[in-house]
Amino acid sequence: MIERIVEQLAAIPGVVAVTLGGSRAAGRARPDSDWDFGLYYRGAIDTDAVRRLGYPGTVVEPGEWGRLVNGGAWLVVDGTRVDVLYRDVDVVEHWMREAAAGRYERDHVEGYLAGMTTYVLAGELAVNRVLRGTLPRPSFPDALAASAPGRWFGSATFSLAVAGTQLERGDTTAALGLTVKALVATSQGVLAARREWALNEKWIAERAGLGDVARRLARGADGLAATIDELRDVTATAEKDHEVGAARG
């Protein structure tokens, strides 16, 4: 089934490459995990050709899911869930060049707490498996490893400052949400300093070695003030370590 759908996707007009992403590409899939395919196209993609494949589901136009996620399809193929994501090669190459120069932007995207960065598009090329066609395989740029951690740590520090104020004012819900956002941002900074791609926020605190903080936050408001203080210290230490490492060069 998978070989058939890959061949069908690769034959869609405009498509230059097909990739496998998600848990299947990472080797962490469960038996019920869906299949995530990237459709890399240049210029335009024939979305009617996706519909003509005849699989039940939803097919949208490029841009409907934002400038980074772009668009795609949710399909059911022989009882198996298949997610298809469009990737405009010109857009991907632009943000890959920006990442190489240490520049990136961050978008609000549904499903993300701290936002999706433009360098995720480069990270997908580095992490996902190319099934058809040819795509570049970038390493984590030195310039990005120098620029991204400080921005992430700064974001976390600001969120924690506001979280502390909200907690003092009795708005525990806002304080908890901002603290979780700060945890994600600190984790992103730690991973960027390690030159590790983070394509999403799933289990990101554990990847960054901050699982204990995440588990304390999972208890909700209980002990939130202490957790905010702890995360402030963790973030400050991570930022200092990054600065020292950058100075040593």
C-alpha cells in the first residue's frame, strides 16, 4: 500500500520529491501511527490530481494552512491514515539560506505553544527520509546555533516574568500557560545550542533534559511559584553556558 501511494504522489504534476516524516521516519511509530508524507513541488502543484487519486479525506490548496505548514491532505488509504504536506521548494530553499545565515522568524501555528520557526523547513530536509527525487540534506548551521539559543532564552525569560506577575495577581491559569510556554522556549534554546533540530514540540522538554520540570508542571497550579523560580534559574544557567561556549568559539 505504501509503495503504491508513494508512486502516486510522486507522479502528481509539479512534485519533484516525496519524503517520509513523523514517527515513521524517526523509527518511533506505533502500529496505529499514521504516515506523514512531504510533497515538495516547484512553481505549483496540481491539487486536483491529489483529489483524483480517489482516497477519502480532505484536500486543501497551498497556503490554506499558513506560510510554513502550507497545505496538504488528510487521507485514508486502505484503512490507514495518511497525512500529506505540501512544501514549496522555492520557499524551503529561501528559509534554508536564512538559517545558514543565522536568521529565522517564528510564526503562530496551531499545535505549537511557543511558535513554529522558519528553520523547521530546513530541519525537515535534515531529518526526514527522501523516498523519491533529490533534496539537500543540511546540517545545523553554526550561525543558527549562535543566534537561536539567545532568542529562545530571552523569550522564556520574558514569559516567566509575566507568569510571575500573573500568579501574584491570582490569575493562575495565565501563569501556568506562560510557564509551559517558557519551558518549551528554554528547551528549544537548549536543543539549538546542541545543534539539534526540533521539528515540533512533542516531548521537547525530555529531549532537552528538562523532563522533571515538565512533570512538575503537569501537576498544574500546585507548587507553581517554585517551578517558575526553578525554571528562571535553569534558563539563566543555560543562557550563560551558551554565552560562555560562544565566547570560547
